[in-house]
Amino acid sequence: MTITEIVKRVYFLTNTSGDTSASVKGSFPNADLLISINKAVNYVAAIVLMADKRWRWDDSNQTDLPIGTAALVANQQDYSISSTHLIIERVEIKDADGNWHLLDHIDQSALKGYDKVAMSEHQETAGTPTEYDLIGDSIFLYPKPSYSQAASLKIYYGRGPSEFTDAQIWTNYALDGTKTPGFNTLFHDLIPLIVSYEYCSIFHTERVGAILALIQGNSVFPGVLPLLEKFQGQRLNDGIRGMRVSLESNK
């Protein structure tokens, strides 16, 4: 579903129209509609990220992989991470010999009961990092590196969606957008449904029940949202499944 189709679907569900010129505002102004669409995109992205446990989702509109690298600085323990790194999947370090190592994640609360030392004294001698801790927008390496080296801290992360811009939807107030949401096309209808639910909750309450049924489902229609959650949770079939032993009765 393209962004143009999403907007038209919103107009249908809400019985509205958009801006027709620079001076005439429709019943669902373009600026407000864009905000609502991006809110819905972020909402769906959060659902997908939480449901997708083994095959991590990444917005198909992104032009690079969700892997960041940074240079190591000798005796520097604290490294800033981008606010777009919503989920840290794993952290790797390249040692002074050029070999990559997976770091263990530690937590201050666990260390408090484990070795009962100040954080500044935990692995205080500089060397090759073996552990990391996350505090705010920073990653702390333990021990701090004893060497400087380019592109030797690698972070695999989950990030948010690629939002829509005004220019991707309208040109001189005419709908001409071709960009699509960066998740499974089977569930794109969830975007206009969420937008329409919010709008109708305020301006057309008589439509709320019908829209909510399309989102959540009822006795007749399974609902887009539960289908999306179920699909994302089962997306990877090439996993190790538990063995079942057939039991025989000796009676």
C-alpha cells in the first residue's frame, strides 16, 4: 500500500478530504494527517519490534544495515551511542591483533551483589574489553581499551521506522506519493486504520466501533493487529524446535 493509497483509505474511513489548495483547508488538513500517519507508523514499528524475537525487523526503506562502528580510544571507557539505537542486540570489539570478540552485557545492580566493588574499580586495568554496560545514551567498556584503533567497536541494534515527509505525499497539494511503509505489505492497512480511529474518536464517534473491529477483530473478522503480532512472532521457521519423545505404556 503506497502512501497515496494510505491517505485515500483514511479519507474513506473518516469521510473527509484533504487540502485542495494553499489557501483552502479540508476537513483533515495535510499537516495534521502527516503527523497522524507518522504516529501510526511508529506505533506499528514498536509492535513489530516487540513481537519479532528471532528474525529482527528493520524498515525496508532504510538504505543501510542497523550496524554501527566507532573507533576505540586508549583509556576511554565511555562511548556515545545514537538515540536511533532503540534496541542493542550485541556488541563486538576488535582486539589489537585484529580479531573480533563478542562482549558480555553486565548490569550495575548485578555487580553490586556480585563483587561489591565500585564501578570505577571493576576491571580497572586497561586491556581488551570483555564486557559492556549501557547507561543512558552511552556504552561503557570493561576494561577500558589499552589501545586506539579505527572502527573497532561494533554495535548491532534495532531502530525505528523511516517516517514519511510532506514531499513524499503531496506535490502542489496533489497526491502522488509512491513510498510504502517498511513492514509486511499484508498489514499496511493498519496504518490508515489507526489514523482513522484516532480522528473518529474525536470527530466521528459513530464510526469508532466499526474501525476498532477492523483493528482488533471480532467473531467474524480476525483483525489486522492480532494477525500482525502472530505473524511477526512466527516469521522465522528455520529455528531449532524442541524434541518430543514418544512414550509407550508398559501396562
